[in-house]
Amino acid sequence: MTNRTQHAVEIEFLVPSQVTTDRAVNTRPVDMAWVARKLREGFDLGRLGVPQVSARPDGTYIWLDGQNRGALCIAADHGETNIEMKVFRGLSKEQEAELFLGLNDNRRVQPLYKFVAEVTAGHAESLDIMRTAKHYGWIVSDSGAANAIVAVAALRKIYGRSAERGQLLRQTLKVVTDSWGHISAAGNSYVLLGVASVLHEFPFLDSDALIRKMTRLPGGPASLLGKGRGYKEVTGGTVVEGIAKVVRDAYNSGRRSGRLVTESRNPF
């Protein structure tokens, strides 16, 4: 965990154009819709408040809080106007990320962006989830890559649901990866939770047999997701319950022994 030792803080006048963003620290993209709305309302330099930045030893300044306001200044042709900013000096990159999390604790930060900042700050659970995903060839990102998982909330939920923290997540990622490889539908939150719910409820099932059945599932994870949504529409249950049912039925197909109960007793 990051050292929270106090560091030098001063109010300085800086121009917004000289402050940059480190996406490993301030992980949120600029909200251009907010910037456009504020421009329409009328730019008022006196209502900016005091953005907060980190001054690094190489002379660069990094946004900790206020990058949207900085973008607004630039869009309003005030990118070279000196404005008051709270400047932190002597922070490590981990401390910058920890401070970003603290400054944005009561704001709507999407789970993915919070997760990335926690990885930079060295939070143990987020680091373990990131390492587990990487072990199976996945990244936790909104990059749009085929092997990118955006579903951080699902990863966290699965991570915490086994007696040995992280064990169920490892099992789930192994099953989906060995079954379908690195395609976006395999990293969908519903698919991950549906597979995880079966593995959680039936810890002694034959995972190799499950992978063989999932590999032969017509349409792969995209079809699985569609069937889960159809289950919700017909029964009023959840998509995860529907996916879990399809997984159980596929596993049971052709088995004479070791069959799983057809109705889940412990929906995820």
C-alpha cells in the first residue's frame, strides 16, 4: 500500500496547456460532453475552482484533479491563461495514483478507471486480478482489443467468492480461455459470471470435460450470451442464471455419472 507521508503543497499559477495527463494515474478520459456543455453555458474563469496537479522532478505537471476544467480552458482559448492550481511536489507515481483515488472518491469514476489507478497505487487485490488476467493472456482495459476485459465489477465479484481469494477467478479464466481463446464475448461480464457460478456451485466437476463441452458449443460465447438473454425474457430470471443453465446442460450432455443438478441452488 502507498506511503501516505505528507509532501510539499503550494498554490501556484500555471497555464492549463502545460499540464499533461498520465493515464496510469488519472485514468479517466476527458469528459468532452461536459466541456461542450460548459462552453454553451458560458465560460467563467472565476468559477473554475482550484485544480490539483503533481509536479514531477523532470519538470512536467500531471493532472490529479481538474483535467476537465483544463480542457475547458483550452477549448475556451484560455489554455495559456495563468490560473491557480494546488501543486504537490515529491510524490511517487504510486502516491499520485492514491491521491487521484482520494480526490475522486465521492465522484462517479467508472470501475475500470478506478481499477487502473488502484493498480498504479499498488492495491493488492487489483494487482492480483491484473496479474491473473495477464497469466491467461487477457488485459483489463477498454482498448477494444480482442483480449481486453472491461468487466472489472465481474472480475472483482468472482475474485472474492472463493475460500482462497482469487482461486475461482483463475478457474473461470482458464475455462473461458481454453474453451474459446481470446475473443471479446468470452470476456463479457455475463459470460464470466455464468461460468463462475457453475464452478463455484460445483467445485469438484471435471473442468477438462467442461472445457471440451464449451469448445463444441455451437456459436461459442456469443451464442451463450444470447441464450442467457433469452432465458431472462422467457422466465424473468437473470442472464447469469440463464448462462449457468446452458453451461450445466452442456456439461451433463452424454454423461452417465457425475451429472450436475439441472436447477441452480446457488445463483451467482
